Amino acid sequence: MKLIKTTLVLSALIISACKTTQKTTDIEIVASSKNQWTGIAVSNENRIFVNFPKWSDNVPIRVAEIIDGKAVPYPNKSWNSPQNKQSFKAVQSVVIDKKNRLWILETSNPQFKGVQAGGPILYNFDLKTNKLTKAYSFPSSSYKANSYFNDVRVDTEREVAYMTDSGDGAIIVLDLKNGQSKRLLDNHKSTESEIDYLICDGIKWENSVHSDGIGLSPDRKYLYYVALTGHTLYRVPTESLINDSKNIEAYVEKVATIPATDGILFDSKGTLYLGGLEDNSINMLKNGRVEKLIKDPTIRWADSFAMDKDGNLYTTTSQIHLPEDKRQEYQILKLNP
């Protein structure tokens, strides 16, 4: 997701996360950090992972696991040292699939200055060993100079990964078996930003961000997606993405008008969870209707969502709309829908 510059003056530790039992209404604050995070993932063992996007010069950790209340570099410090050849450079999201595999999406576009040589990478880590299992690179036909691969969902039955490009609107489809990928709906109206600003909690946030939030329906038949600066939720059959991509535009459907949201996430019953960037809320799409789950000043830009095996919903607050002098610590929030 595109953003303002971030220049935080921090202590030597720079990143710190702390557990707390504090609760605000139905929200539990699980962890806090002085650095801005976006993605979140929760494993079957309730291990929590986050990523810190490279949106400023002050991002000492790219991917972390929350251990004993602290953000610990994952899988180690070496991977989080960008001067190393094999390391994270500009990670935007972390996701755990139904096989309990951790996926880390590397944009290779630090500070939105353009995609670096080698292009985006999708990493797969084995949580039993914390070792890299596979790194998927993309041909130049799958991305553009200003691409920003934003979020990912994995169909564990077909072994296909779907990604949004929020820098230059498109959907990327990656066959995990053979490593081949294709760029679809490039510059189609469904993947393009609809507006050039949002009014979030009374603050005008001027930006234009394309396809961002992405969700795979529980039956894996549809891929849902939405531009960050927009209010239209779309979907497209996954069968057409895989097997009939030449006619893909004909299969795109408008699902609903929704609150502006960053990430989106399906639960196993088909409820789609959405942010509510404009009014500090979290919403649900159930049976075609949008319902407000909770509205609270603690929810300062619900960025990404994850769900544990018990059905608890987690989100990161990234406070993107707020001027830096108005921001508080970034938080991981947990609630039970």
C-alpha cells in the first residue's frame, strides 16, 4: 500500500513490542511497537508474525515473530540485514495458509522508488524448521517498474497463489508447482483506484492505491479483491484466472459497495471481514450485507487481518492516515467476532 514518508526517532532498540492485558471494549491489545507494521499472520500453534514495510530509512527489522512480547527478527538477524544477498528488502505482507506454511511477500520496491533488479519474490518458510522452503521469482512480464505486490492468498488444493499489485493495478497468479506466473486484469477498472483521497476520522488522506485487499472464498471458487482507495468489492472465478485468462474481464463481478478497507479476510463460514478506514471500525460482509462488527478509536487504520484456529480475529493498526506527530504506538488487536 502506498504511503507517506515515515521518519521516526527511536531509541537504540528501535523496535519494541510489549504484551499487555489492557482491553478496550471488546478489543484486546496483544502487542505494541514503535515501528509501523502492516501484515500479520497467526499459525496453528498461535505463533504471531508481523512485517515492517520499508517505507522509510528507519526499518531495522523487516519480518518478526512476537515472542515474549517482543518483535524478534524472523527467521534470524541475517535475513533482516538487507546488505546480505539473501535477505528481506521491502516486505509488505505475511500470510499463513491452511497447510500452516508461512508466506512472505517481498515487493523489492523500498520506499516506492521502483522495483529493484530481480523483481518481487514470494518466500515460503517451514514453521517446523524455520527454514526457507522455496523462493518464487517473477518474470518481467508479471510486474512493472512501479509495481508493489501487496497481499497474497494461497489455494492449498490447487497449489496456486494469488496476489494484488497495488502500485499498478492487477492480479498476479502463480502456479506453485511449476513456478510460472501471469499478470491479469492489468489496468482493468476493477483493479484500479476509484478515488484519490479518503476522509479517515475527519482527516483527508490524499493518495491513490490500486488493488490491495484480497480474499479467497472458503470453497476456493472465487477470488475477491478491492482497491484501497475505493468502495467497490469485486470477485472473479478462480477457474477463469487459472484456465481462461484471455477472457478474464468477462468474468469479473461487482459484489457490493463497502467501506474503504485495506486488508480483507474470509473465515471458514464465508463471512468476509473488512476494515473501516474512514471511521475506525471493522466490518463484516454476510449474506450480501455489510454489518459493523465494532467501531472504536483504538482501531487506527486496521491494516491486515489474520485468524487463529479458535476463530479469534487479529489486525494490525498502521495509522497510515495520521500525521506522524499524531501517531501513537502501533498495535496488534485481537477480538472474538
